[in-house]
Amino acid sequence: MDRLTAVQVFISIVEQGSMSAAADKLDMSRAMVTRYLSEMEQWAGVRLLNRTTRRLSLTSAGEGVYQQALKLNILSQMLPVQQKHDANKLTGLVRISCAQSLASEALSVAIPEFLKKYPNMAIDLSITNKAVNLVEERIDVAIRITNHLEPSLIAKPLSTCHSVICAAPSFLKNKKIPTKPEDLATQECLTYNFFGRSLWRFEKEGEPFSVLVDGRLSADESVFLAQAALNGAGIAMQPYLSVKRYLESGALIQLLPDYIPQPLGIYAVYTSRQNMPTSLRAVLDFLGHWFNTSEYWLSLMKQSGT
């Protein structure tokens, strides 16, 4: 492993007081921080930190290694560093994986803007709802909507995905309209088959609610389920960005408006920060900025209730 990076990780653990805080500061997974610390202790041949459930503290040997690490880090910072990339000179291909809903409603706007800024760059977008293996599929970065991140990967937070419960007027005709989450338990709901029977979570005025829902139609793609809902197949939980136009036109009707479905994080997920190609760094920096400043995206967030 990179010894200089291990030194920087060790310093960050000491300064931040915990491995999780160091991982957040370094934009690194907790597993990688633990691995770098283990390597540092193997190289030093001594235990560097005392670990308890409450805190971390330097051993006597660790104090000496820490002082040496500080000196080494200062020396490394005196070396010449790579200058910021020139948008007109930067070249390369970046392969991105993304679910269809987010690709259609966000990246279809963001990526053309990126390509205008970087005229010599190329993007290969793989659209799939599956959590692909980045190494095996040769994917540089995956844009994922999830609250369950893989500890072995680095995740850069981009934004939040808000959902709505909705159904077509044709489905709701002559039916009792659900007014609380438990009413959904007896309704025909459209579910994601990789979740099995779906647990839908809500919040109202700070109080959590959850309900197990089921139905005769399930799929592994939210765009298909949105179309099925439009055709009267049942009640769906959909990303607001996917059904905004249908809610505005009346093709879909929002249900349980006082109950907020559990938000999901939107992350750029990649394998390592070490020796990262400048082309990938440019994509990550651009997407981080776009999701935080794009008038198009911020308008969607505002309309979704954030």
C-alpha cells in the first residue's frame, strides 16, 4: 500500500479522534482507513493506538511514530503538485453506471453540460438499475440512489432523492383512498422484486411510520413501475423527479401527502482516491457542483418539498 497515504491516514485518525471521523474527512471508506492503520502498525512493528469503545489514544510508541509522521507529511507537502486541469486540454473516457430514472431526469441534463465544458472528453453511460461490480464491469464511477453504501467503496454525496406515493385515477376509481400508511397494506402496490415484500417507510411531523406492502406486479426498474402505475396497475412509490410531469398533468395522483417517504441519498461511488485519473476527478468535481448549483435540479428539489 502507499506508505505516504498511510501516514496521512494515521495523522488524520489522531487529529480527528476516531476512524469514522477520519474516513469522513479524507473522503475514504471506514474499511480503507482501518486497513491503512493496520499497515502502519505492521510497518512500525508496534501497536500505535489504544482502542476502546469510547475513544482512541496514542500508545507511547505511537506518540513517537506520530511525531515522525508529521515531519514526513510536511516534507511531502513541499513537493511540486499537479496543477489544476485545463478544461480545453483534458482528454479521456470516463465510464459511468446509473439507474434509468436518474439518467433520464438528471444526467441527461448534466452530462451534455459537462461535455460542453470539456470538449475533448468522452462519457460512456451504462444505464442499469443493478449495483454493478465496478472493477469487473470496468466502470469508473456509479451514480447510485441508496441508503446502504458498500464499505469497500468511496462514496461522494451528491444530493437527495425524494419520493411520492401515487396512482392513476383509473386505479383509484371506486376504491377507498388511503389516508394513512397502514391503509396500503391491503392495496395493490407495485414493488421492487429485489427487495422482496417491500417495507415502505414514512415520516410525519418527526414521527416514523412503516408498512409492509405487496402486490401482483413487481420489477427491478422504477421507470417500468411508473409506466405500470400510469396504466392503472396499482399504487407506486416513485422518485419525484420521475413522475413530476404526470402529477402536474393529473395522469397520476399523489397519495398520503402528509406522510413523507424516506429520502434516499444520491452518491457518486468509486473504488479509490489514490492515483485517480484527472478525467475522473473532473467528472466527480463537476457532478458535485452541478447537483448543488444547477437551477434545473434545485427547482426539482424545491418542488419535491425540500
